[in-house]
Amino acid sequence: MSIEVKIPAVGESITSGVLSAWHKQNGEFVKDGEPLFALETDKISTDVPAPGSGTVSIQVEAGQEVKIGQVVGTIDEKAVAAEVRTAPPSGAVQPQPVSLETSPAKNETLSPAVRRLAEEEKVPVREISGTGKHGQVTKADIVEYLEARASQPGPAATPEAPARPPTSQKPAVEPGSRSTRRKLTPLRKKIAAQLVMAQQNAAMLTTFNECDMSAVMALRAKYQENFQKRHGAKIGFMSFFIKAVVDALQAVPAINARIDGDDLVQNHYYDVGVAVGTERGLVVPVIRDADKKGFAELEKDVALYAAKARDGKLQLDDLTGGVFTITNGGIYGSLLSTPILNPPQSGILGMHKIQNRPVAVGEKIEIRPMMYLALSYDHRVVDGREAVTFLVRVKECIEDPARLLLQG
């Protein structure tokens, strides 16, 4: 009997995706529940488990666009009976085949990002000592291996895949070619559609300010070591800005509202999205109930979502329901920008690079670590006075972090 392998539903609004990679080869045996293929949609990338045990027959090659419910392969259950008949006697040790992706000593499933990199670079993962949890091979392990292989030409580099810079994710370019054409990924299509929709459907305006980061930097330097020992997480800047945004949303509720048809929906909760850049594009996981969490919880949430985003393990629920977004272009060196709204939200805060600049402090000129802030907002919902008040409130909370504790 054969089991049909179908593309599962991964969200109400998602009708298609791209079958980005098969984790099993044609004719290979797969166990029930074992990751079978990777599915990329306009929101998430996820591994789809096998619906049964048996021999895989692939009907749709990797890289093809597929519809929800489409049959992409079959699993022949007859192979299960054959395996039972050929099983070794009790107590006998059966040698396990070593594949490219896994090692006999490591049964942990590779993340989609790591698996994809290993397949592209033809890396023998079994030869790498994983530094991740339970010895799992991480992306950093792959990159380190590639760097070592690149520095040792000859036997270290496999003939099928000559060593090249590990950070290169670009397709091969034919000599003399002036351009390369490839299909947009579902995520990139969604990003493009969202950005255009935000520009066309909102009266978007941006207001700017700057804040002195001295107080926050002094707090981090003073308490970083104790904080890390106690909570197992470092104090970053993002937790301060999340707290400041929540405080400002409470002070200026108009920012925490959105238009839905002919209605104005006022939110009374504080789920804040934090933009994360990945190899596939920008995603915005949502920190739930940010008003009820302390700095340690916020830092752990941010770190967790960032790791899940990089490994392609974000779920649909992780990306929906935010009321406001924070994006930090400063980590890439951006000094000033105008962030685009994340519909249907009415506001987005852009953080930027911290730069030492001369500023007037009282009657003196001092060098201070300054950051430009940008608030883009939907002028249909938010008036200029409210937008400026919101941004000034964020600035005051960052420059005097005691406000975040005393709510003053």
C-alpha cells in the first residue's frame, strides 16, 4: 500500500509555497514522523514530517512551487515489512548507513538553514564535531569547516565542490554573463507585496528625534556581569526599547490602534514585533504581552526568536498579531532611515547606529553616544502631535531608564 505525501495546510491565508529541499532521496527509506521535505511559504519555512514509514518515491523535484493539498510523492509501506524480515537477530548490531546530512553518533535533525548550506557546499557533516545542543551541527560549525577547507586546497576540498567563500549564497554566474535571472522566493514576494500595500493604503509619515544612549550604556556596563550570571542572558539595547515603546503606547493609545474597513480598532494589549534579518529576508516575530515581562524575559524572547528565524524554525503564530514593530538598521550601520509600516499596524520605530557626536549639555559641548530615532506612522489614525509625543516619550525613557521602573 502506498501513502500519498501531500503539502499540508500551514495557515488560513497560505495557498502555496516552494518545496525547497527533500531530506530523503528517491527510493530511500523514511520513518513515520521523520522530516521528509522542507516547505517555504511567504511567511515561514518548515520541515514536513513523513505521514508513514516506507520507501520514498518523489514526484515533484525540489525548488518547484506547490499548492496546498498537492501530492508531491508517495511512501511504499511494503518496505516496512521487508525491513522487518531482514532485521538482524536480537542482540546483533546492525551497521547504520552514513549519509551526507547526519552522523551515526548524532540523531539530531539538522535545521533547514544548516541542511541547505551543507547540501549546497557538499559538506560531509559526519566529519564535523557539532557545538550545538546534544552535539548538533550548527551553521557556525559548517562555516568554520568551509573556512578550514578553503585554506587547505587539494585533498581537503572535494572535487565535486571546489572551496569558495562560505558566505556566498549567490547562484553560479556563467563567464561573460551580464545578468542572472531567478524566481523570487515566496517570502520575498510577500515582502514586496506588503511594502507596496503599505505605501499605497496608508497615509505614511515619518518623524525624527535623537536620544542620548549614555544612561543605558552605563547601566549595561555596570550590571551586565551580574545580570548574565543570574538570568543566563545578556542585557541588550532591544529590551530597553521594547519597554520604552510599551510605556509610550500606554501614554499615547492612538499609536496602538488600526483601521479595519470603516472601523477604528483600539488595541488594549502590547504584543510588539521585532524585525529580524535572515538569509531569506526580513521577518518580524512578535513578543507577546511585552508589558508583563521583565528585561530578562524580553532578552530571552528576542534571542530565541532571532535563533529560530536564522534556522528557519519560526511558526506562523510567531509572526502574527503584533500591534507595533521595532526595527534596528543600526546593526548594519544605518545612520538614518524612514521605516515602512508593517500593515495593519499604525506605527513602526526605527533604531539606528550609535555614534559619538558633539551635543549641547547645559552650557557645555560634550561628546555623547547618540542614536537617531525614526517613527513612521499612519496619519489616518495618528495625528502629528500624538506621533511626536510618542517619540519624545521613547526618547525620555531611554535617556532616563528609571522611568521604565518607576513608570514616571
